[in-house]
Amino acid sequence: MRIVILGTAWPYRGGLAAFNERLARQFMAEGHEVEILTFTMQYPNFLFPGKTQYSDDPAPKDLRIRRVLNSVNPPSWWRTGRLIRSMKADLLVVKFWIPLMAPCLGTVARMARRGGTRVVSILDNVIPHEPKPWDSLLIKYFVRSIDRFIAMSESVLNDCERFDRRAPKTLCPHPLYDNFGEPLPRNEACRMLGLDEKPTYLLFFGFIRDYKGLDLLMRAYADPRLAANGDLRLIVAGEFYNNKEQYAVLERQLGEQGRIIWHTDFIPDDKVRLYFSAADLVVQPYKTATQSGVTQIAYHFSKPMLVTRVGGLAEIVPDGKAGYVCEVSPQSVADAIADFAEHKGDGEWHAALQQNLETEKQKYAWSRMTAAITNN
């Protein structure tokens, strides 16, 4: 088929771009003709909470990426819709993650459908983590422009059903992020990050936003059982999207200075594998969630996880098999970390955990996502 993917891609950075580019490569490997249409402007700078939207990496040589869409400029939406019609695309794939993008993406989708192109949307979220009063109107506009939905968790599937009972909906979990390279030996990864290889490392990875619960994790990390464990260290690796000072204040209040390793610049793709290869446990103490790409990076690197019982996280990380599912409380998170620290040296326990991780990760092949998208 001739397939167009509409959404974030190079020169933009982050998980959305990584997903769309990896999806394009899977479609190409299956023999389809694929082009990505991305933004000339994704967010106005004053709306973007990070340092920069743009990647420092060179353009991918194996992908066709065209910058055509301005998220706040309606004439560019109409130009993009007309372009997709002229391409005579069989299928348009649209990633949806935030209501702010609904007018732009929904308008292009409507124009593509009128030209005979079938439109499938992959839903990161329907209801955003940080909702606004006008979200419902924007979401309704978008969902009514789509022929078929792919949800990556039950919670998102249910949210979509609230807004649309017309279009078919399929549940297909987020595939593995296997585009960050192969694991490194742990000692080598620690050396490259300037870390002592002896401690047990907990990894909090990704953009730091309120809903991801870093404050909850810091309070758990101050639990006397964990504070007394001199071999337990927390790495925070990711860029602040919220007031970083609040975490500095909390660190001082909890007496954690020197116990937390802060790497709070954006982590480029070629450094991701260093952090996951060095980590012993990937910790996602989210207060709200749907699904998370961090989970699928951890699976690729065969790392056990701690997740909270929110959204679809517990669907992806079976408690006691691929890691721990906790309640959204410092006490519950601390209990799980203490259990991991206690059992980590047990070779039989560790071997069983690794076998479970290898079994679970087989569920998340990219071919399952492309099959879900192309299924009529």
C-alpha cells in the first residue's frame, strides 16, 4: 500500500518521533511505500515546556520525511490535506496525543477521507494527563474524522468509546522501542556514564512532569530501609518539564543530597542504552498514565520495572513476573524497592525474573502493530 504517516518526526525529537519513524521502518520492511508528513511548526515556543523541540541528530537517510504542517496555521492544514489527496494514499496513520492538535490533525484527516484515503489513528491518550475545560470539544472534533482507532491500553480504549461509538477500535499494546541499540555490559555502561558499578541503580527516565510522580519516588527513597542501604542509588535521567526548583527543595527537605544522581539534560537517542544497560530496576511511579514508552524501552533491555496501578501500566508489567505493580503511595513504592534490593542477590530469583521478561517482551512486536493498523 501507499501509506502516509502524519505527525512528529525528524527534525523533532522525543518519543513521538521515535515511534513514527520506527513504525515507518516496519511498514517499509513489509513492502509498503511510506512517507512521513511532519510539522514545519509543532508547538509555538511559548507552549513548549522543554529547552528545545529539535533533535541534534542528522536526518534519517532511510526515511522519506516532508515538513508541511503548521499546527496553528489553517492554510497549511488544507495544503497538507490536498497533498495527501494528490499522493492517492491508501492509508493515513495519525498519532493522537493531545487535544491541542485536534483541529490541525482532524482537518487533514477529513480532507484525506474525502479523497478516498482510509484514516487510522493510534491513540497515545484521548483524555490528557493535565486536562483543560475545552478538551472535550477538541477531542470530539478529532475522533469524528477517523475511520478506525488503535488504542495501546484498555483505559485509552474506554476513553475513546466515551467520545465515539461509530468507528471500529482495536487494542494493540505499545511495541518495543528496539531502536536504541543493543544492551551493553553493565560495567561498560557504568564506566561510560561515570558511575561506580558496585551500587544497585534505580532509574527514573524521561521528561520530568508532575504526573510522572518523581516527588512520590523521592519520598519513597527517603524511607529508612532504603536510606540505610548505602548500595542503593537513584538516577534521574531526563529533562525538566515542570519547576525544577520544587524537586531541589524536596531533596533538601528529605536529606537526599548526594544520594540522587541528576542527569537532567535531554537524553539523546545514542545515550539511551547507557542508562538502561546500567540500571537494575526501572521505576515509573506515575500518578496518572495510559501507557508508557519507557516501559517498552525497559523490555527491550530486559530490565525489571516498578510501575504504579494507574492507566494501562499494570496491563503491560505483570506483578511478580516482569517487576512490581504498586499503589500510588511512597510507602507502597518503598516496599517494592526494598523487596527488590533484598532479592537482587538471589541467583535463582534473578534468573526466573529474566526469563519472565524475555517471555513477556515477545508480545510487543512491531508486526502486531502494523497488522492491527492494516486490518480491515
